[in-house]
Amino acid sequence: MAEPRRVAIIGAGPSGIFAAQALLNHPGIQIDLFDRLPTPYGLLRYGVAPDHTSIKGMGVALARVFDSPDVRFLGNVELGRDVTREELLGAYDAVIYAAGAAEDAEMAVPGENLPGSQSARSFVAWYSGHPDAVPFRLTGVRSVVTVGVGNVAVDVSRILCKSVAELTPTDMPDAVLNELRGHEVRDVWVVGRRGPEHASFTTTELRELLTLPEVQPVVHDDLDGLDVTTLDRRPRANIEAMRAAKQRDVPDASMRLHLLFWHRPVEIRGNRRVSGITLERTALDADGRLIGTGEDRTVECELVLRAIGYRATPLPGVPFDEARGVIPNRSGRVVNACGEVAPREYAVGWIKRGPTGVIGTNKSDAAETVAALAEDLEDEEMSRPGWGDTAPLEAVDELLRRKGLTPTSYADWMRIDAAETALGGRYGRARTKIATWDELLDIARGPGSVSSRRGGGGAQGGQHGGVDGGVHGGQPGG
Ligand SMILES: Cc1cc2nc3c(=O)[nH]c(=O)nc-3n(C[C@H](O)[C@H](O)[C@H](O)COP(=O)(O)OP(=O)(O)OC[C@H]3O[C@@H](n4cnc5c(N)ncnc54)[C@H](O)[C@@H]3O)c2cc1C
């Protein structure tokens, strides 16, 4: 029988998992799904809003990949920190980069670094219980301005506008719920530099935001003059949702949700921390370019959240297009600075195409990448890594062991999953997220373990022949 081919996937988010699923259609391939976090699922666990439980439920379908004896999860291993690109290329036939987009775009305006000016990404990470998140303090915050008119802006605004009673059934960590419980935010602004017809909200999410109980929507723009007949379906439906919101009167409203278009931030104001944001009115010139009109207004606020897009981080040694914030590639094949294909290296998901699309978009994206990889694997000429006389799997495990790494396995993740479910169950919740590295690693490693982001023992968690046999199935942790 032919020796199995071995593929490493860096990032166990939706795109990495879809890539693994697609690879399983090609017999004779063994897959290691690495993630820097001890848990799988990427932004499905740490981005998708906790109150959108039906989307979180997509994890059930993603989890099935771990039922395969040819797939193992190796969490708590970071490319760049723990292993290098060269080491991976030495141990695997091919490497797929699926590391997502973990940074955020900046507004580049004065005052952006004042305390109280943050990225929506960091707010999302906090309420999602990401172990790297810095806690938010909402004491003294009465007005929040979110810059950006996509679904991330909608998510963070909705979380601020919902009552704690509405958020309690979610998986938010207790500390987050406690902070939200006491908040005194009365005004949440969503600001876009172009018009309402250009906003990238999806209509279901926008409508949900504009019809929240006890929240008075305030649409500042005049929508009467807008000819919706020339618009595509989504912007037309968005305008209809905004027109309906203009008619809505919420007599007992405890909060106001403002939509303000045709304004761009020019300065975040404040001495020691944010006290307001100056916005300049914008318009389109004769060529359709966005220009400032010089007409400013200031909105008082104590917190500014920029939600103007995510950006991928370069992976050490891996080609990166700084301008586009992606790994340059042709149909998923990584391309180097000279425009040549880098053999045995592939990209998928947000790091391949930029931070756009819904979770399902990553499935067709992964199919394209895996088709390219499978075609290349069939090419007998493709050089294979120099394993010497060590068997491939042992070579990988030996590499991890030699480096003192103890990856978390799928069985370890199942322990975290069970602990979170039990923690939530005590208060009638389906799950409560555990939000610190120490706790996650202690639970993963079982009783008596000592938490460490770098381990001291050997590689764990082999479904296909590693040290720990692995547990399959079960409910994923959204
Ligand atoms: C706030 C927010 C809300 C969203 N809501 C929805 C929604 O409601 N519905 C929907 O369909 N889509 C939603 N999306 C989009 C969806 O989350 C993305 O399409 C999807 O997660 C992208 O998948 P990915 O695998 O490319 O990246 P990610 O999900 O980011 O996964 C990347 C993984 O790589 C790991 N990683 C990063 N660097 C390294 C490294 N150096 N070494 C090892 N591992 C590494 C990360 O830990 C992470 O687990 C949302 C996105 C955001 C940001």
C-alpha cells in the first residue's frame, strides 16, 4: 500500500476545517489541524455573536471532521511561536495556511490611540471569551460610537443594546455579563462614510437591530429622496428596514440606536481619554469619489469602536501581500514575491481572500484550494520532504516532542467543552465560556496538570496513531 500523504493545516477555523473535509475526499491523506488556541473553530467560537445561536450551531457540522481517524487536532501550537514554516515543510507533503485575519484596519485619525478608542474586534473578542482578550470597563460610558456599517458594527451595537436578561442564555463568560449588567450606555451610534444604500449590513441583521425592544432607532439621514428602484435587492431591503425604523416610536425606550451616514471620522477628541468624535460630512464628487465637505459635527462619547475591517497578520517566512493583507496565491497555491508558485504551500479562507463572506463562503474557497493541492500531489515530480529513515508520523511527533510542545488534542477539547457545558448548566445556560489560558489548559490536561502555553511532555492527541487516542463526536463549543 502506498505511504499516506501528510498535510498540515495551520488554523482550525471554518476554512481550515472545510479544507480538511475536502481533503478527506481524497483517500490516503492524513491531516493535522493545528491552531494556536487550545480549542478549534476559530471565529465561529470567538467571532460569531453569542446570541446568534443558530449560526453557532454550524459547529455541529464542522465537528464531524474529527470523527475521521485521518484527522487530528493539535491545539496550542502557533506557527511562528512554536514551529517554523521550514519545520512544517520538512515534516509534511503540503502545508495549508488557514490562519484567518486577526488584526483590524485603522482609521488613521488623531486621537485614535486614546484610551476609550478601541477596535470592534477587541470588543468582540472580550464578549466572546477569547483568552487573549483585554477586559472592557464600561463604567462611565454613556455614549458609544461605532465606526463602520457592516455586520460587525451591527453585532457590537446589538450586544450593547440588548438587556442582560436577553444575553444571559448565551455562552458569554460570567465576567462579561457582570460588566454588561451595570452599564449605563444610553446612546449607540453607527456611523458610515458613505450612504445608507452603500452599507454592507445584511438585512436580517439590520432589521433585528432596528426592532430591538426598548431601543428607539434614530435614522439621521433623509431617506425620502432615495430612488430604491435602481438598487440591488439587499440595499433596497436595507433602505426599507431603515424607513420602517424612522416610523417606529418606542415610548419606554431605555436606549437610542443612531444610524448616521455620509460622515467620516476626522478626530477622536479627549484629554486623557475619549470624550467625543469629530465627524466630517462627506459627499461624492462628479467622478463618484468620496470627498469631505468641510462641514464638521462632534458627537460626545466615551467609547469609540472602529469596525472598518479585519486584516490578516503575516505568518513568519510565508509570502504576504501587505497592501491587500492576504497571502498572495493562485487558486490557493501560494505565490512568492517573484510571482512563482511556492511548492507544497497553499492558503484558504480569510488569509487567502481577505475578510469577506460568511462561513459557508469558506467551503467553496477550500474546495478550490484542495483541488489545486490534490492535483499537485498526483504529480510524481513534486518533491517530498526529507524524512531520513524516520517514519513520517513519528517525524512530526518527534519534532513537537523535541521542541517541548504538548498540543491539545480533540479529546482535550472535549474536556473543555464538557467543563463549559457543566459551568453553564449550573445556572440553566447551555454553556458558559472559560476565558483564560490557564483554565483552558488546566482543564484540557486533566486533574493535577500545570498550565503552560508551552508544554513539557510529548505530542498528544493522535487520532491516527498519536500518543492519545482521541475522542470523537460530541457537541462543538460555539
Ligand atoms: C465579529 C464577526 C462576526 C461574524 N459573524 C458571522 C455570522 O454571523 N455568520 C457567518 O456566516 N459568518 C460570520 N463571520 C465570518 C466568519 O467568522 C468567517 O467567514 C470565518 O471565520 C473565516 O474563517 P477562517 O478559518 O478563514 O478564519 P478564522 O475563523 O479566523 O480561523 C483562523 C484560525 O487560525 C488560528 N491561527 C491564527 N494564526 C495562527 C498561527 N500562527 N498558528 C496557528 N493557528 C493560527 C486562529 O486561532 C483561528 O482559530 C463573522 C466574522 C466576525 C469577525
